[in-house]
Amino acid sequence: MRYFDAFFPLGRSNASIPECPRTQTQALSVMRRWDVERALVFHTVSRDSDPEQGNRALEQLNDPALLPIWAFDPALVIPETPEHFLERALRAGAAAVLINPLMRRLDLCRSPRIRALAQLLEDRKMPLLVAHWRTNPEEDLVEWYALIDFCKLYPLLPVLVWEWRTRSNRPMFDALGETHNLKIAISSLWQAQSIAQICNVFGPDRLVFSLGLPHLDPGSFQSCLRYADISEEAKRQIAAATLQELIEGAGRG
């Protein structure tokens, strides 16, 4: 089985493991080792502190297997409009946009620049990756009910969510039940039978694959998917097909 990683990092971070790649060569080596055929790639400094510095660090990428994710800074004092940011990201080959709501205690529904960007992305059906990370690894970082409200504001916007570990699965189930455009990285799901339960109730298209880097062992989640009590077709959907369909369906011209 070949995989398409939705949250693949370049660069080190607090609590990152030694296998986390810092260069394109290292990234491709890790991907070959763990059967990842393609990846959406962000830089850890984009997620953790400085979106523009991380975006510049992605300029080294020139392999078609690595699709850059540009991070967005929602500070209202920035002169560049969300329209011009997205135009610049598209010219650089960005396949998706990333926001970390916890970097500066952001409210997705109330930030004017995030709302403007979300509308632009929805018009193109271009994925928005919402990566929840603080300085130290913690559990249950996603505000699922606020995320429900955001997804309902932009129902045609693919919203992919990641956090280090989801223990509070009841609000997560509510979020999946209340939305149609929300998708969750399986590396956030550490509880037994989570993949099968979500597939059986909500469908396999609500999950996307990720190795769990930069913080988790990259060999962990292939087996979770391979041994899940779901059909082979559902496994292939999670491993790569859903993300492939999202990328192919996005208007990036």
C-alpha cells in the first residue's frame, strides 16, 4: 500500500524525533522508507512561530512528490491582503494553506483575515490545514465545537485537522456528525478501533493519512490502517485516494 501524507514536516521542533527531515533529500528518504508516495509539506517554523520564514524555507523543494503547504499569518496589521497572499502562494506552487490557531490564540470564526482567506480557499476548493500545536506536546488541543461553526461557515472548503493526540473523542464525533467537509489525520487517533469506528459511522473519506512527524515514530500508523477492521477499498481511500481527490479537485490556476 502506498500513502499520501497530509501533514509532512520539514525542520525540527520542540519534542521532534531524530528522524524528522530537514532537507528535501532527507524527506524523500523518509518517504521511501515508509512507503509514502506523495506528501503535503509544511515547515515546522511556519506552524510554530513564523509563517513567512517557513514559506521561504520551502523554496528548496523541486520534487513533484513534495507539494508545498504555505502557512498564513492572520495579523490584521499586515499590509498584504489575503487575496495577494494566496496569489503569491499559488505562484510558488502551494497546494494547500496551513494555520495554527494556537500559535497566537486565534479564533477561526472571528479573525477577519482568516475569514477572508477561507472564502477564497472555498471558492477554489483548496484545502485548509488546521494544525494545533503549542510549545510542548499536549492532548486534546482542538476546540471541536468552534471548528464545527467554522466548517459550517464554509461548507465547500476542505478542512483537514491535526493535533498531537485526540483523547476526547466524543466532541470529535460530534464534529464529524455536524459537518461534511472536516477530515482528520489518523496520526491524531491513538485509541483502539478509532479508524474502524469513524469509517463505519461517518465514512472513510473523513480520514486522511499522516506519519505523525515531527513528533511521532513514522512507522506507527501504517499498521493501524493495515489492521483496521475495514475493507481494502476503505484502507486505500484513507491511505491516499481522498487526499488525491482533494488536490486534483482544487482550483490552483
